[in-house]
Amino acid sequence: MKLLSLLALMFAGSLAFATDVITVVDESQNPVANATVLFGYDSNNPFPGNTLTTDGNGLAQAPGAWKAALPVTVQAPGFVAATIPVAVPGSMTVQLSHQEMPTPIQIGGQTTGFGTMTDNGKVQFGMVIPAFYRSQLISFDISTIISPQTDQISVLGQNVNLPSNVTLPTQTVTYVFPVKLDKPNYRSYVRYNGSTLMTAMHGNFQLSKVVGEIRAGKSIFDMLNDFAFTEGGTATVNVNGNVQQDMPVNQTPFSATSNVQAPQFAANQLMVSMALDSSNGAMLPTDLKRFSSGQANIMHTAGSAPNVISLLMVNANPFVGAAQKAMEILNPGENFIETAAFTPRTNPQGFTQLSYNLMPAPAGGVAPQFIPLMNAPTFDSANNVLKMTPPTLPAGLTAVATYAVMTEVLSLQGGTVQSEQRTRLWEVWSPAWLTQIELPKIAFTRNPARTYRWEVMYLAQPSSVTSGTTSVNGVDLNSVTHVTRNAVSL
């Protein structure tokens, strides 16, 4: 009898050990307690008892009725919801991302280290940007580089709006007559507390040339190549609410170069590239340039493991009318010197449809390769299905994943330039390129003053690259090098 009892206990223990367990963690692999786990498409569909709650260790035993592949969706207060659309029975770990804070946290201060200011016709400026990480490639946005927030200064008796992350150290530059510029302070914004690595770049441009470009009706994208970036600096900021941090611009000279050769693309498209230097897992901006189809240019780096992130986008005619005299990086929505009327944009440069990549940039040069721009997805609200058409995958690339994210969009007005703040609500992760996603029925409280959209991205990597063992919901973001994305409004 004792032997039979022992065998019974061992058998019961083996069943307990074999029970499939769902583990829910955050970005730091800390357990997420009280998370709701839904198996299937709705409560009690496809079987009763398909909704569970994680314990204090972030664990929940999978229901015994889970016998076939189903979507698994996890929600928790303070986190972005996550869905794995095709999850097969078995133990699994679901990683949740903390939701961005509704009010951005300000990092402000001065840029320092410009040296002696001489009136040589060049304007000296600084630009403060958070450092980049490879895992952020899926959320990369041009507004990270040029802030949608603006500060106002007076130039020749006129009000001028500058992006808040741009500084103009006190200086006098002669253009026909002396022009005094003075904006030593920057404001940059993050959406999380914690340690943040900030970078600052020192750049300059010839004032007379840029004024001529403005008079010719060119926009910021036309004038990026007029800006020369010469050096930079970094500082680690411990963010816990708004914080002050002065940023040096003279720690590291940008003395190395890399050639960048743009591919051929349509006349209504443009390419913007940013040079980055790797440092302890972070990537620090060193240069910013615009490319037309087939154009080659030299980008400056610090010389230590340089990379180039390139964006191919549709040029949506950002300005309307003949004046077209706005220089957004210095003066969005106002005329810099003259008082001629400015015609505000009615069809702004769109960043919804993008294709971008991150590639090493040796001195011998780099030629970016893009996944084709994808068509906008559609949303079948009657059946709760997101539909999309994958683009043709270029030779030498391997499909990695489909990533879709539902965002709440707050429109921001900076002067006459409109931007937006996006807050993630729901992420969908699949380690394959999908043509449609049948979404579970979960509810979000919607703000009638804001808009909502689904953004869909196809992720790829070079065929020669092997995915690593570290993944987010089955997707190795550190191996992703190419992304194409588009969106549909709800």
C-alpha cells in the first residue's frame, strides 16, 4: 500500500509539473501580477473559463480545454495589451511593455562647449536627442529627431518658433547687417522615468545660403544637407519627473566619414539618413542628410562602429502656395527674415507610410536597401479583422515578423506646424508575415477628442544573419534591420 501511495503521489506530482504555465513579465523580466489572460476571441469563446488572472509571481495555469492554436491576449493596468495571434498549447512567456506616460517628461538645460563665437557668416547650433537602441527600431519616428514642441524667440523684431530640442548659443552673425541669435536652452521629452542617455550634436550652417534656400521655397528636407555636424557629447540623466541637465557638445569630434549611396526610387519619394555611432549598446546620432534617387553623399561619424539608419518616405508636398518660405528646423511656420505671408501646410509631410533600415556603415560606404513601401492596411470592423498585403521581399532578406500596434493619437500644434503624440494601447506580435489578423474582442476607453489607428509593420533581416535567443514575444528585435510600415485610422 505504501508503494502504491508513493506511486500515486509521484503520478499526481508529474501531472502538476506537466501543466502548461503562462508567465507574464515586463521589459525587465519582472513578473506582472493580476494580469488578465484571454485564450481565444472573447470571454467564453471558444470554451468556458478561457479567462485567467496571473498570481503574485506573474503565473497562470493554462486551461485544460486549450487544445488547438488560438490567440492569447494579456492585459494589465499600466501596460500595453499584447496579443500572440497564433499560440499553440504549451507553456509560454508573454512580455508586456509599460504604457507611455500621458504627459511627456521634460529634460531641459543648456548646451555647452561651443567655444569662441566668431562672426564668419555661419550660425552655430545644438541639437539634443535621446540615444537610440536597436530594439526601438519598430517605433522609430522622425519627431524623435526634430521635436514637435517649439520655443519662441525674437529675431529682428519678429517672433521665431524653433523646435524645443534645438539651441542657438548667444552669437552675432552678419547677413547684410548683424543678426543676434540667443536661445541657449533646450527642452527634450521622454515618456518614461528611469535612466536615459541623452546626446547633443554641434552643427553649423551658412546663413546666407540657407536664407537663399528659404526664399527659393525649400523645406527642411531640402535643406538638411546645408547643415554640417562637427562634434557631440552625451550625459546620462536619471529621470523622475522633469529634470535639468546641461549637455556638452564638444566631447567627441565627428572626424570619420562614411559614403552613403541612395538606391533608385520614385520621384515623389525622398530618403533621409542619420549616422549613428555605437557605444555600449546605444547608438549616438552624428549626422543627418537628405538624398534624392541615386544620390551619393558623405556622412560624418565618430569612427567607432558607425551605423546608418535610412528612411524612405513619400513626399506629400508639405507646403502649398508660392511663398514656401518656412525653414522648419529654425523657424516652423514663420518667415525668418522677411515679412511675406506664409502659406501653412494643408497636406503635411506624412510619416505613416515609411520603409527604413539600419545598416553598418564602414568607411568604404553603404548602399541602403529597402523593403518596398507597403499599402495601407484595412480594418473590417464587422468581423474585427485587420487585413494587409505583404510587399515583395527583396533578395538577400528574410522575413522576421509582423508587428501591429493600436495607438491613441493626440494632435499637437507647434506654431503652424502640426505634429502628434502617439500612445500605444495594444500590440500584436507574430514571428511570420501575416495577411490578416483576427483580433480578440477587448475594450478600451476612447477619448472623443483623439483619434485611433492601427499601424502594421513587416520586419526583416539579412538572410546571412541568425536570430538570437533573446526575443520579445517570439520576435528577436535585435536581429531586425529592415521595416516597412503603414496605418489605417479607426
